[in-house]
Amino acid sequence: DGGITQSPKYLFRKEGQNVTLSCEQNLNHDAMYWYRQDPGQGLRLIYYSQIVNDFQKGDIAEGYSVSREKKESFPLTVTSAQKNPTAFYLCASSRVSRQNTGELFFGEGSRLTVL
Amino acid sequence: KQEVTQIPAALSVPEGENLVLNCSFTDSAIYNLQWFRQDPGKGLTSLLLIQSSQREQTSGRLNASLDKSSGRSTLYIAASQPGDSATYLCAVRPKMDSSYKLIFGSGTRLLVRP
């Protein structure tokens, strides 16, 4: 079945460690996104990519890094510079259209807890 | 700056009721509006996508409307069931630059009581 796979589902990290969250999609979508969700808040955009080998910062990119070497994959690294990394991380993808009307699809999320 | 608001933050109704969830946005320059459902600890599931040129979309017991001029959208759920209990989020895709970003509301947490 087509979809978006995030791994791991749960991740624990010690302070000072970098961790990488995986996101893979087989929907043949050009655009991919990383959102962060905190309790009681809306989703906030971390990074997005509209094409391979290109990505842009979202609203809260500090302390995060991404790469887009393949169309299907958009991994997110949470670095030790991120001050409050404990959160629920959601990966999404969409088609890119001239009218910018692509529907957004999400993975199941990864919950990161810093010990 | 585009802002999206969902009121109320939480709603509890008895099974069988028809209900309306509200979403408002501050800037009418949007490409589309999308409604999502989120179960606890899960990702978001797309329910309905309304393009800016459309007034409404329907899927089963769900009907979403869009009034760009007033900056409002509603999600109507007919004959609610306990399985409809979840958080419902709306998001708009603003017409700014060539961005593909969505702006999300904080959601309405719905509980349908048996």
C-alpha cells in the first residue's frame, strides 16, 4: 500500500546526543515536510523540501537539520543544539502542482523524549 | 500573517447528534483548506480538501464548507458515533511566495458519548 513510514515510533535520547528520525514515502510525491506537535499547540513547520537536493527552513528550524538525497526519503536530525526537543514529530508529503493545490498526507509520527 | 483558529477547543456530545466544528482564518488569500482527524498518539488522517474555488466537499457523513470572504470553514458531522471521537484540525495553504506550507489551527477535541 502507498503511504508514509516514520521510524522509530518511540525514541529516547540523552541530553547532548544527536538523533535522526526516518521518513520514507512511496506515493511518488515531490514535496516532503517535517512538523513538530506539542500538547495544546498546532503543528509547527520545521523544514520542507519541494525537490531532491533542495530544502527550506520552516518556522522553527533552529537545532534541526535535514537532507533530501532521494525523492522517497527526508530524514530529520535533532541536534544537541535544540533546546527543548521532547515532542511528537510528524512527516508529511504532497504532490507539487502549478496551482499549489496538493493534498497533504501524514505518517504515523515519532515521539522523541529527552531523558 | 495568516492565523487559523478553531473554537471550541473541546466538545462533548451524545451519540447520534449532528454537530458542527468551526475553523476561521485571517487572510482569505488561500489555495485550499484541509480538514484532518488525529487519534491519540497517531498521525493525521486527511478527511476533506476544499480548493479555494469550491464551496463545499462531502465524504460520507462529513461535509465541509468554505466561505473565503468571511474567513470561515465548517466541518459538519452527521449522526455522530463514538468512533468519531478524535481531535479535528483544519489547515490552510496560503498564497504567499511559492510556498507549499500549511498553517494549522490548534484543533477541536471531540468526544462522542455512547
